[in-house]
Amino acid sequence: MNINVNFNRKDIFIMTRTFKEIRLEVKEYWLAETKRKRYINDSIIDSFECLWQNNYTEGDKHNSIFCSIGEWNNHITDILTDRKFDKVIFASSKHNTALFRYYTRLFLVVSEILTDFLDLMVYLNDIKNDKARKLLNIKDHYFTFQEFFDYINNICKHKIGDGRNLAIKYHCLNHHIDYFFLDSGKKKTKKLISIKNLSSIKVDGTEQIEVPRIIDVIKLVINCYNHIDLAFRDNYPSYKTKLSKFEK
């Protein structure tokens, strides 16, 4: 089956899309960009991780950083190949609640691998987290690296914290949350708590939570792969000693 993968944001509200269409398109994009092939597990023989293993590890040793990234990202493929919600549509509160759980699982998995990429950039370049986040941003993307993590911490994770920032931690104010999925292609009809206004919106409990497009989140991961791949190519001699600590 040939799927035309077109993620132009200008086309986002032209038509209502089905969840199955979204999932299949993003899965194809993910596998193509990472050069993974899906069986029971991912085959990563042609992927970034194996390329790094071959080019930036001494002798026949294995670098645990590359191995763990390669293994962990099976989780992303697992979720993108999960068909249990393929017949669910962006139509009702029950459907949207089920879909939000799916999106949340994916976003939480992605946040973990993004943290690994961020830590790797900090470690290799002796820079602070803020600078590393800026380096891993995508120019003109719908949201920044930091905005994605703010969304995870304030929308996807149920944390009361010190109890003083409940206006941001939306779940603390509303037990019957309604969601608006950008992937649906529907027109916005209510005020939204979005990834762009978490710290500025005044919440009164009547808003919908805007759920980012899956492709926009996956693109952050692909950008990290590409950025680190380029950094290895340009700076491997200076990284060699630091990377060797993870070789066995």
C-alpha cells in the first residue's frame, strides 16, 4: 500500500481525518526516517544506532548508549503499530478519552528518549541543558523542545507538585476533561489549553485541551537523531574518550 505522507500544516483543517490514517502515515514516516524495519522487534541493522556502532566504537566492542537507544525506540514502533484504536474516530468524548491515553503513552515514551538525547548533548559538549535544548529545536516548528516537556509535565503527568501551580496543572481543576486533537482536522470551536499557551492562559475549567499532532512530536525525535549524527561526524575525535566509557 502506497501512502502519500504529507504533513503540511496549512492543510491541517481541510478535512476530518481518521485515527487509522494518522497512525499509518506516522508509522511509515518513523520507519523510513530511522531506517528501521518492523518484525516482532525492530531490525536496526541499517539504522542510526548501527551506523554509530560501526563508526564510533572501538574494535568489536559495543557502546551501551547506542544499544539502549536502539532498543528503547522499539517502544515507539510498538505504539505506532498498535491497531486497537483504528476503528475509533475523533467524534465523541468516549473516543477522545481513549485516544488521549494512546497519545499520552506515546508522548511519555518520546519524552524519555528526548531526555536521553538531551543528556548526551550536554555530556559530549560540556554545555548546559538550556543550550542543548535550543540546539535540538526545529526551526519554525509548531512547538519548541522545552514547550513539549512543559506539556508532558503539566498535561500528561498527574502531579500536584507544591499545590501552587494548579492553573497550569489542568487535571487538578477538572475531572471531566474534553480534548481537541489537531490530528482530527476539525475546526476549533472552544478556547483551548495548548502547548503554546500553558503558562499564559487563565483556566476556568471550560476549555478543551489541545493535543499535538503525532507527527510533530515524532519529528522532534528524528531531528535529534540527525543533529547527533552530524555532531558525531564533525566532532568524533573530541568525543572519543567520553564515548569509550560506555564501551564493553
